[in-house]
Amino acid sequence: MIGLGLLIKRNIKMFFKDKGLFFTSLITPLILLVLYISFLGKVYRDSFAMSFPEGMEIPGKLLDAAVGGQLVSSLLAVCCVTVACCSNMLMVQDKVTGARKDFVVTPVKGSTLALGYYVSTLISTLIICLITTGAGFLYLGEVGWYLSGSDVVFLLLDVFLLVMFGVALSSIINLMLSTQGQISAVGSMVSSMYGFLCGAYMPISQFSEGLQKVISLLPGTYATSLLRNHALRGIFEELEADGYPSAVIESLRDGIDCNVYFFGEKVGLPTMYGILGVSVAVLVGVYVVLHLVKRK
Amino acid sequence: MRNIIEIEHLSKSFGDVKAVQDISFSVREGELFAFLGVNGAGKSTTISIICGGLMKDSGTVIIDGHTLDDNSEQIKRELGVVFQDSVLDKSLSVKDNLESRAALYGIKGEAFKERLKELSVLLDFKDLLKRTVGKLSGGQRRRIDIARALLHRPKILILDEPTTGLDPQTRRLLWSVISELREKENMTVFLTTHYMEEAAEADYVVILDAGKIVAEATPLELKNTHTGDFITIYGINETQVELLQKPYEAIRDAYRVSVSNTAEATELIIAHPEIFADYEITKGKMDDVFLAVTGKKLTGGTEK
């Protein structure tokens, strides 16, 4: 594959040097942070505290850690997809600026170009998301650290899989786009909608039943749940150790989407990984097929 | 001289729009070939097909003995393209741009460094290597565009309106580099331009209108075929010029008489020697040729 390495390097540099693309990709996580500071933090805290039956109280440190875990998992859930989508906009921007035309007159194969966009988006998104994860860990360390070594590893795996999912999904969407207007429209839509759809702004359990069923069909829902489960597992373990009834803990897990139901059936963690893995494989397959069809 | 580009019965449509209609022409190795036409005449479509950016509907394209259908990768290695608008990455430095593009031809490491050095001397951009492309002036950016097109030592350089909007100094530099390359490396130059004085320097000209070839020949042949000669006579009055019984126009300090060819001019001079004390004979210009064959004027990017 002639030039793949330098093509990837070029794409990554372009993303980080293009202020428009870079800052647009951070809009959704920033919105979430602003919402959290202005009112979401309080909503998370109140709803968590109110989930306990009367006369039963959650220790302040555990409550802080639970709210922190919810924030960090929400932040990662949106970050992995929206950053991927904006970073992958380079694919469209190259059509707008004519750089794509310049690539086409070279002997480099179309498949190399496609792979170049995929890998560079994956790397750029991982860089941002891993930095965000690191910042999240620091924050959790500050408000209350209940993560085990395996939680950390699983959280990193969740981030990696969700980034793969975001890159594959955005590759398919962006393949259809070719103008600056479309870039702005799709970028804004994804940034504003994804946070709601994946349950980052508001737990899915608070949506209407019909909407919950629709959302349960989206693979992103399970990725958010995986992140929630691994970010909050230690807290639930601590509550269990402190003798809180398992029914209360289960209700808490339902309330913040650690438990997700597919048409009434509770979905286990291995199944969630399966759904995410298969989704990534299917989306990558669709991207390859669309790419081949488009060339013909 | 052999043909390095051979186009036979090339056609391309976009829906109902017939962009290129059954055109055939050839370009000889080492020549400066001019491809003229107003916007929408089919020039860019033809170039895109040659470069492999567009699929043709029918016809054959042979570049340096390779057919486009079977050897597009090899053909791409022999073409260098300077697009009408710069297609370099504005947020990256000159060096980063050239490095990423060179890699697409498999030129990396030492080979790239060496080629970069050669080109930076040839096109005088040594001082610009670390500058961001978006911060360069139009002329500086054009030099980098040309360097990018020459990275892989192409046999054919396609220039799509390369001097539009450039200052005279940069235009001169650009043409001197192109002349040097043609001289030293026998490079073939395929040019589209809106500047008729550039087309007049070409070895061969093809004029396209509405997707069809409407005229082709050397500039001299085109002028002889499609325009007449002009005799500019100084130091006479209107009564004298009327004696010639030819169409004329008054210019600031002379009269400009139109004749169909040089032989007719000679006859007039012999018949009226008293009028021709101070005069000059000039051929029609490429603008006149273009107007005669297409009915349109081509002036610096806009047609009238």
C-alpha cells in the first residue's frame, strides 16, 4: 500500500491543525460539561439520592463518586462518537478543497485512501478519548476512586470499541457527503442528537417506554451501558458490602442505565460486547461495500 | 516525433448534457499543446478523463503507449497536474504538503529530500519550506503547486489555466521554468489557458466548443485560415485610405486596413506605392481566431 503511512500522518496533522474540525469535535463533550456544571450534576445527585428508600441514606463520598462515575461515563459515551464523526469530516473536506482530486491523479489506490481516512480517524479519536479517559480517572480519583484494575482495563476496552464503532458509522455517513453545507449540517446534528440518543444527557430509563424500545435497537445504547457498568461497578460493590438491599441496588442500576432491557429482556455484559463487536464488523463491511460500489 | 497522447472518438455525457462529443486529437512528445475553449466547452472533462478522475463513455485514450483502460496506474505516474485552483492543504507547511504527496508516488526518505532540494532551487522556494501554505501569496502558492506536479518527474505536465490571476513577474517565472523543463527533459506540456498570448506560443492548438473540436492546427495555420492580415499605414489621411477600397479602422495615429492574406497586401502596396511610405503588416491574433471559430471572446477567465 503505497504512501499509507504518510497519508495517515497527513490526515492526523490536518485534523489537529484545522481549528474548525478540532473544536467542532469537542462541542458535545463541552456541552455536557456545561450542562453538568449548570444543573445536570445536581439532577444526577438528587435522582441517585432519591432512589434510596426512606430512612436509608447513601454516604456522601459514595454519592460523589457515583455522580462522578455517571459524568465520566456520559462524557466518554459522547466523546468517542462525536469526535470520530468530526475527525472523519476530513474525508468530506478533502472533496471540498480539491485535495481528493489531487489524490485521484496519483497511482495510489482508492482502498488505500479509504483505509488512510479510517486509521487516521481512529488514531485521532483515540488520542482525544484516551486523554479524556485519563482526565476522567483523575477526576474520579479526586471525588472518590472505587475502580479496580479490571474496571480500568474494561473501561479502556469500552472506549476502544466505541471509537471503532464511531469511526465506522461516521465513515459510512461521510462517504455520502460532498459539500461544506452538508459537513456543517451533519456535524451539528450528530453533536446535538447523539448525547440524547445514547443516554448521556439523560438516562434512557427516564424516556417514554416507546422511545426506550426504539433506543434499545441502537448499538450505541449498549456502549453507554458498558461504560456505566464499569465506571460504577465498584460503587455498587461497596453499597452491597455496606449491607444495602440488593433490590435497592438493582433499582439504582436500572435508573442509571447499568441495566438495559431489550423488549423487556435484560441484556448481559457479554451480550453488550457482542452487539458492539458485531455492529463494528457490519458497519466496516458496509463501508467497504459502499466504497467499492461508489468506485464503479 | 512520436505521439505521446492519442485520443480517439472520446465521448462523455452527464445525463442529457453531452460534455465531450466524439473528439479525436494527438499530442507530440515534447511539444507545448494548447487546449482552448470557453468554460463548459469540455476541456476539464477531457483532462479529468485523461488523469483517471472520470470514466469515459466511449473512445480510447493512449498515453505514452499505454491505454487508459488497462494501465491507468502507469499513466498516472507519467502525468503531473497543476489544477486551476490550488489543491494543497492550507493548514500544513510546504514541506509537509510535498512530503505527503510524494509518498503517494512511493517517493520517501532520501529520495524525497533530494527531489525537494532540486525543485526548491528550480522554483525558488527554499525559504518557504516551513511556511504554512495558507499564508503564502498567490504566486508563491502557484510555485508550490508546480513543484507538487513535478515531484515524480512526469513526462507530461498538464496545466489547467496555470497563470490565471498571477502577477506578471510570477507568470514570467512560471513560463521560464516550463521552458527550461521542456528544453532539458523534453517534457510535454498540455495547457489550457484564457490568455491568448500564451496559446500563441504553443506548437499546436485545439479549440473546443460545446464538447466538439471546432479547429486545430499550429497557431500560424489557424491565423492564416481563420483570420486575415492587417496593414497599419502611418502618415496618411482618410481620403487616401479610401482609395484602397478595403475595410479599415482609424487608430490613434494611423489607419488599420484589413486584407484577406499577405498576397493581397503585397498587391495593394504595388498598386498604391505613394500611400505605403510608412507601414507594417501583421497577422491576425489568436483572439481573432477564437472569435472566428467559436463566435465567442475568451478574455482572462470569462467569455463574452
